[in-house]
Amino acid sequence: MYALVDCNNFYASCERVFQPKFNGKPLAILSNNDGCVISSSNEAKAAGVPMGAPAFQIKELIKEKNIAISSNYPLYGDLSNRVMGILGQFTPNVEIHSIDEAFLNFDDLNILDYHDYGLQMNNRVQKWLGIPTCIGFAETKALSKVANKIAKKFQDRTKGVYVIDSEEKRIQVEKDYLHLMPENPNYEPIKVNEENQLIIWGMVTYVIKKV
């Protein structure tokens, strides 16, 4: 069994650990030299701050709501290392995928309840570091990433953890998320949605301007 652990809005969450004044408020993190938005809180997204947007294009929104701060990569790297260290307490098989994501493998462990085990991981990272996470469990890495997407999208029901542990769930997931499955012959890593946005799995959403 694999799991994908993903830190929610990681850079923004890191800043909130040391600047709790931003808790519950819109917060956008800007890249080097304040070039563009590289992370944002859910509140900032709701306020209309798009991922990847150049700062000059949203300067009025930034000024109005006072929501943007410069990035602090040493802080993010330190907290990332701490998150990965905590995950290593639950399995020795930790494959760091990015600064805020890791694949875990539990093949050599006897886990009776993966949902409960995932909740333990989420709770420990949150309690020790203040970083919110979501976890998806499945028999393959690709499916675990889809499970993570479900865990994050429906947090009110999943509590941040979703497990694809039956054939019925797998079939339903493949039906609903067919374009996200690399091993599927109809895999679509890049697609355009009804809002004319380019969707790249595992990356940000880019707006396509009509010519």
C-alpha cells in the first residue's frame, strides 16, 4: 500500500506558523523579487488570487486586502525537513517527491486501519508543526495521488484522509478521475476545462487567453 502525503498550501501554511495573525485571513506568497504568486491560502483563493499570477496584475487586490508577503525559502525548507522526519516515524519507506509531498510505502508493515493511521499522521504533523496535510492511500502511487485529491477536495467528509482499499472504490475512482491515471490508455496529463483553463495534473492551473 502506498500513500501520498501533501501539505496544504504549504508556503502559506509555513508563514502562518510564525505569523499567526494570518490565520483565517487571505495570504499570498510571492516568488523571488515578488514576481508572482507561488502559494496562497484558501481565503486568498476565494478572494480571487490565482496561482501563478504576476504580482503587478493583482497589485490593486494586494493593496486593498494587504495579503501578499515575500517568500522565505530557508523557512520552508526547514519545515519540510521536519515534516518528512515525522512521516519517517510511521514508515521507514519515505520517498520525498517535492518540498511539500512524499510517497510512503507500507508493504512491510501490518496496518489494520489505514484511515486511522492517516489521521494519526495528519494529527501529529499538525500538532508538532502546525502544518495541515492531506493523505491518500492506494495500491499504486498514481492511485494514491488521486486518493489525495479526493481527501483534500472533500475534507469535511474525509477528515483529510481517503483510502482506496476495495475494487469497488478503484473502479469508481477510475471512472471519475480517468484523465488522472497514468497507467490508463486514456490518460490525459494535460487538458482544457470548460472555463478555458489548462489543467496540468500535479501542477498549477494556467489560464489560456483566447486569441
